[in-house]
Amino acid sequence: MCRLVFVDARAYNSTNINIRKSMPSRTNSNDVARLAGVSRSTVSRVFTDGAYASAETSERVMKAADQLGYCPNAIARSLSMNRTSLIGVIVGELDNPFYADILQVIGVKLQQRRLASLLFVANPSAMDTLIPQVLSYRVDGVIISGATLSSKMALRCQSAGIPVVLVNRYTDSDLISSVVGDNVDGAGQVARLFAERGYRRIGFMAGLPEASSSRDREHGFRIKLADFGLSVSAREVGSFTLEGGARAARAMLCRPDRPEAVFCANDMMATATIDIARTEFNLRIPEDLAVAGYDNSSLAGMLAYQLTSVDQNTTLMAEAALENLLQPSLGAKPPAQVVRIPSKLVERASTTLLAAN
Amino acid sequence: MCRLVFVDARAYNSTNINIRKSMPSRTNSNDVARLAGVSRSTVSRVFTDGAYASAETSERVMKAADQLGYCPNAIARSLSMNRTSLIGVIVGELDNPFYADILQVIGVKLQQRRLASLLFVANPSAMDTLIPQVLSYRVDGVIISGATLSSKMALRCQSAGIPVVLVNRYTDSDLISSVVGDNVDGAGQVARLFAERGYRRIGFMAGLPEASSSRDREHGFRIKLADFGLSVSAREVGSFTLEGGARAARAMLCRPDRPEAVFCANDMMATATIDIARTEFNLRIPEDLAVAGYDNSSLAGMLAYQLTSVDQNTTLMAEAALENLLQPSLGAKPPAQVVRIPSKLVERASTTLLAAN
DNA sequence: CTGAAAGCGCTTACAG
DNA sequence: CTGAAAGCGCTTACAG
């Protein structure tokens, strides 16, 4: 009887009471210190990379830690060190494989540097509501990736003293660093290709008018075309999406002077254009219509599209972003800079008649 | 002279020393309290949802906070409350649009509940190295999404008292909750479709043999086929990837008794199969080969594929995962459970001859 | 409704 | 090389 009650009480304790409150507060450095017969300071030193601790003390502490399943509390460490090792990563448009890729690379690179990513999936319109949350976690830096995200977040973080870097986008404000592909040059390579292939009637499909990437691609495309004595004869806005691209493609392809070649400001619009051209206009790609995209995302490589596209080198972009963010601020805060990553045209069958075909 | 030195010292301070050290330590509740003429306790209460504070005190505090740009320190709050409002989100395979979508939905849902996502992009083979990091941040819960991720992470977190939920995968251990689509039923719907369309030679392309999703889909497919007196006449393993799917498709399509219809355990393998069938075997889809996939990811909807696929309802899956994770643990810790979300076949032209065609 | 005080789990000069 | 002590910025019973 007595035993039964005792067992009940234990069960009660370990569920109702402990579960939310005491459970998460696991063993701490005190427990380890006691078991190892040292002070908390020493435990802390053993778990700190460059700190002094004799080999045998270290070993004793480690053994005790193992035994207790001790795992240092990064939250407490963050508070104490005034550094969280947390990087805010803000992305929109995860449905665009290019941004999914960027996020993946950034995540991996951060982990390699033992930093953790605090992810915020931004609804472009509601992005600014995230600002207090990002700020409150005292992240050591912020990476904002997405063509259409507001720049208010960047400015607020910056003025709160948090390093910020924009990826694939820049702002008018010269306070904010960013890493972008060389959109002008990349688009120029497409223009050159079109010119060399002998296309005369040329279309351009813009993304979002407010996106620097779209504007730069259009600019680079036009000036290089001009070098060859060519110009854009049809222009539509496709908003960087599949649906927008499809609409824009319809508008472009039903014109009497239908283009022979279209350059779309990203791959999603380019694949949509190919789809519409084939299914609604019965056009062959590239014989009746050549299409080029931008990003060289996973879509471009699919055999059903074989899309000529400009590769942005997401790995390099991510690396440059981290470097910019984490550069030891020696002396004065370095001025904001725009890092431009070279882009490279990748030719596929959507613009080129392959011998094998 | 004296002034010059003084100025130099200030400049020195505000760059070399302060930049990393003092900058991030922004105004705190003490500053606000002083300006508002109240105690830190009161400031804290004003910023706590259900806490007592008179209207006028509240207003005074808020005004002071605004003036100073005060933003409560979530790290300090976490330490003090023994709760971080951080949810560890572990994903692999972000190159699969289905998982990118899952991540997006989870991110948005977490934000709605004022939780932040601590993201870890897992290299399946190196996943276990993340365990200490996840544990150290004292996350309030962990969501693991990915067919191929090790279950060690889940077990370690669970035994550390952190609620865990697996998405799109379950383990043999009945300690761990998970949310999965109804793979058996979903695959059964594909079997029924194939049977009704009159296909006799039927292929199945597995994902990874160790993934519960792949096994369940195969199982559900086979038993429903059997109901119709049919069976799988060709089986290959495509590892859930484009490349693996392409290899498996080649193996399957060069057989003398080439299948009339293939069910692939995910969309990526299915699109690869369509690509290979068309380009290397000159087959028409669906006249010469019907193909169905699983996930109904963004790939399935692309016009170049028009892939019949089983929709997993990522929104519902994400909601169920959060609910399971965050359910108030009333009384005893609820036993681990497997939540099964209904799946729905979406027919497209890859299996159906449309009238318009 | 409000304040003083203790505590969350670390780190880090400062002595020794 | 190691320990005692103060501090990081909050929250929260406990009095009042």
C-alpha cells in the first residue's frame, strides 16, 4: 500500500510538475563542477576553445559532463557574452528554387562556422512586422535574401548596430551592404548570344519593376543589344512568377510581330513562357521561339525545358555574404559595399539547335 | 593639444573597443524604467501579455520605450523563463520543392504563434553532428522533416525532454510522434487509377529503401493492385532524386516487357522518368507510357509534365505537426502518436488522355 | 498596482 | 592553472 502511493507520487511528479518547468532546465555547469570537484569557472573554461585548463582537469571535467549528459546552455552563454552566434536569415519566395538553393547554401555555410540560422519566412507585405522579433533575439547579423523584400528591416537592423547584408538585391541607401550577381553583365551575355544567333525580333520579360535585379538585367540586356544594333521590340512584366510569366508570354506571343527570341528575367518566367509557347501557340523551342532565363536554377536543367540561363553561383554569393557580414570590424566600421559576383551564361537547347537533335 | 588627445581616445573607444562589445548591448529595461520613473519589474510587466499594470503607467512606460528604441531582450527572457520560444527545424533535401514548401508553411505557422525557427539544413550523413547545437539552444521543440534523416537526433532530443515531431517520416521507435501523409491510401488511389485505365504491365519506382514513405507507398500500391488482380512487373530504386530516377527509368524502359504505366514514389523521380522516356526512348506520355508521381509538388503542375500525383496537403501536415508539438502537456505526457493526413490523387495529362488533346 | 530581491546559467577580469 | 565574485537583462513570487 505504502509502496503504491510512493510510486504514484513519483509518477505525478515526473509528469504534471516537471514536464514544462523543470525538465528543460537540465544539468548545468554547477552539477558538472561538483562531480568533477572543480569550480564552475573551470568547467566553463574547459568548454571554451582557447581557454586555459590543464589536461587532467579537462579530462576529469569532460568525463563528468559526459556522465551527466551536460550540454552548455547557449542562451546563458549568449547573454553573458553579449553575442548569440545567431544569424537572422530572412527569405521570401521559397517556392522559387533559386532562393531555396540560396537558403540551403547559406545554412550549410553558417553551420560550418558554428553559427545558427534564425529563419524568418517573409510574406513580403508583412515583413516589417518581423522586425521586433529579429531585433529581440539579438542576432549577430542579418541576411536578407529576396528580390521583393522591403528595405525597412535592413535599415532598422543596421541602425540598431546589427550588421546586415542583402543577397541578390540592393537598395538606394548606400548604408547597406549587398551581394548580387553581375546582372548587367549576365544579361549582356544573353544579348550577345541572341545577336550571334541572328535573332532580330527580340522580347524582354521583366520581373518586378521595383526589383534591382530585374532593372539591372533589363539595362544590361538593352545596352548590349544596342552594341549589336539591336533593340527590344516587345516587353512585358511577368512579376518573377509562373503565373505572371504565363500571362506575359501570352501577351507577347499573340502580337503580329511575335519575337523570335525572348529573354526572361528569371527561370520561372522562362519555363512558363516555354509552356505557353508550346501548348497555346504550338511553337517549337527553339526553332520558332528561343527562350533564355536567369538564375540557372534546377528548373533550367530539366530536360523538358533545357533552358539556356545565366548561372548566379549561389555558393559564391553565400560565401561573399557571410564574409561581408562577419568580417572582423577592425578599426572603424567598414563602409557598406556592393559585392558583385560574376555570372556565367549556360547554353542549353532552348536557344541552341544541338547537333544530336 | 589636450582636446585632440581626448577626441582621439573617444574615437578609439567607439570603434575598436565598442563596436563588438558595447554596441549590441542596447538600451535595457533599466534605462526605460529610469526614464519612465518606475521599476524594472513594472517595465517587464508592461511588456508581458497578461500582467498587471495600470493604464497610465503602461502608457508612460511605452512612451519611454519608444523614445529609447527599447526592444526587450529575448535571450535574457528565455534564460529567465526557462523557455526560448525557439523551435528547431531540421530539414534536408531543400532541393526537393516539396520540402521547400513544407519549410515555408512551417515557418509561417510558427511565426503566427510568435515562435521563431532555428533552422538546420542537414546533410543526412552529418546530421548527428548538429545534435549538440540543437540541444544547446534549449529549443522548445524540434521538427524534423526529411525522408532520409537519421532518427538519432529525434531520440536524443526526446530523451532530453524536448518535444519532437517528425514530418513525412516515422520511426520504429514508438516514442516519437510524427505526421505523415496517408501513403498507403494515396498509393492505393494510384493503383486504382491504373487499374481503371486498363494498364496491365505496371512499374513501381521506389525512393530510398530505408524511408518509411517509400515503403508505405509501395505497400499501398501493391495491395490495391492485388485487389484488381494486378501486380508490379518491374521495380527499380530511384533514391528520390532526379539522377536516381533517370537511372531507374532507363533500367525500367529498356526491358522487353516495358511497363505501360509507372508509379514513382515522388515527383522528382516521376519527372525524370518522363524526361528519359521522351528523350531517350521516344515515348509519348501518356499514350506510350503513363507516369504518376507523389507529393503534387510544384513540379507536377508544370505544363511540360502535367504529372498525375498524390497531393500531401503540406498546410495540414504543418498544422498537425505544430499542434502535436505544442499541445499543452496536460497531465501525463501524451504518448507518441502518428498522425496521418489524408492524401488526394490529382489527375493530370501524364496518365489521362484529355479531350482537349 | 508596484518595487526590492533573488534567480536563470553562463563568462571573465581579478587575484592567487 | 584555478576559484570567488560580479555581471549579462530579464522574470516572478513576495511583500506592501
